[in-house]
Amino acid sequence: MTLRHATQLETVSITVPEDALEAYEAALGVACGTVGFFLDEDTGLWTLEGVKDRGAHESDLVAALALAAALTGFTATPARARTEAEGWLARTLESFPEQLVGSRFAVRGTHLTDAPTPGRLSVTLDAGIAFGSGEHGSTRGCLRALEAVAHRRPRRILDLGTGSGILAMAAAKLLHQPVLATDIDPWSVRVTRENARRNGLSNRLRALRADGWTSPVLERQAPYDLVFANILARPLTQMARHLASSLAPGGTAILAGLLTTQVRWVLGAHRAQGLVLERVLEERGDTRDEARAGQRHRAWATLVLRKK
């Protein structure tokens, strides 16, 4: 079978200093189906590359880049180049084999036709989904943390900033409980709903668009026994008060999307709200895609916090 892409693709590239990398990675992720970054050892600068449909999500990308510039004080000018769709798709599929995470999970692309690994809970995703494919260290850390807290049998579960829905689906499969998944991006909500349908979880997973903790739906469903927030260090810190007030007594929060160098900053904000650290899980950028993208220079941390 020959895989074809219905529209033309383009690669959007920007070069930034390290302290602006996180914000611009998130900005490209708003519009691009996949984002990688590469370190120039000589200059210390990082080049980010995102692949997207030509002409798609332009207003979202412009707004996200402007926000990144405001947050970092560094304005990056994007460069664009046409990308061969079939070659890109082939490379994407090749670099997304079955991912075995922890002792319980197997993350599989829709292109795989072989039998899943026995004894694993399989979560199936489109191979073109960049964020939440099971290869990124922050996603893997969250899945390992989920295994560690599953014995508490949480009933009210929230995945805040769900992305592809991978964590919400893993929780629904492992815990056999309904899960609320939210994201500020409408595209992510659509993808999560499609992935839930693909995995037979439509009746157990509810995906909604919500801007952080401000949604009335989140307030009505609170308090939560388990909250995933795999986003970025800065918004995690800013949301600490809302998270703490929305956790049930004894509830667990799994926070990720932060580097090991950012743990003290994020942890301090949540300790100030009365949450207690239970464990820190670290994941190196050692999968094939992450190593190729320069993430071998980084280590990702996942925090497991609990409310007294």
C-alpha cells in the first residue's frame, strides 16, 4: 500500500537560545504535527523544525510565536521549506515502532499490522501525532507514574492538556474508570475523541475544550482523585493553586513536561500550596527520534505529588 498525503507539507524552522527553546517548542506545536529540535554545539543555539500542512493553522501559529516572543523576550523569524509528503510519512512510520513503556503499556501506531506484545495494555495512536506518541520522555514518565499509583484506585480522573489523549486512554484502560480529558486546542480535542473511538473508549473518555482550570466543567467535576498535567514548567507553576484546590484529600497529581533542571521551581510552587512530593521519575531523551532531535542532551522529570 502506498501512503499519500492529501495536501502539501512544509517545514517551519526557527533558531533560538536555550532559554527560549521551551516556549518556541510549544508555539510550533500549536500548528505542526511533529516538532524536533537540534543543538548547534558551536553556537549553543537550538534549531526547531515543525512539519505542517501548507497554509494550515497560520493564524494560530502567528499568535503562538508572538506569545513565545513576549514570554522570552526573544523574537524568532521562521523560515519555511517545502517537504515531500510521502518521504516524510515513510520516515514517520519507520521511526514509530511499538513502544513498550513501564511494565504494563504498549503504544502502537495505526500503521502496525503485527500482533501486539502479549500481556500489555495497547494504546493505538496515529503515527503522525507528535505530542504523546509514547516516545517523549515526559509521556513515558507519566505512564510509569500511573502504574505506580494505580493501586489507589482513583475514581475521578482528569487529564489536563491531553494532547493526543494517550494518558487519558491509558488511565481508562488500566483503572476501568471514566476520564475527563481537556485541552485548549480544538484540534487536540478532535484527535483525542478519534483516538478514544479507535481504542474502544468512547463511553469511558470525555474530551472537551477548556482553557486550563477556568472551565466551569472542571469546577463541577472537582475534586479529583488523580490529575495528569503534562504541559510546561511555567504554566504548571502558575496553576499550582488551582490544582491543589481541585484535588480531593489524598488525591494524586502527576506533573510532567519539565526538565530536571526545572524540578525545584515547579516543586516549590506546589509545596507552597500544601502538596507533598512522593517521587520524581527521570527519563532521558534516548529513543531514536529524541536522540536524532538532540534531546539526548536533556533529561525529563515527572513529579508525583499528593494532597494530605
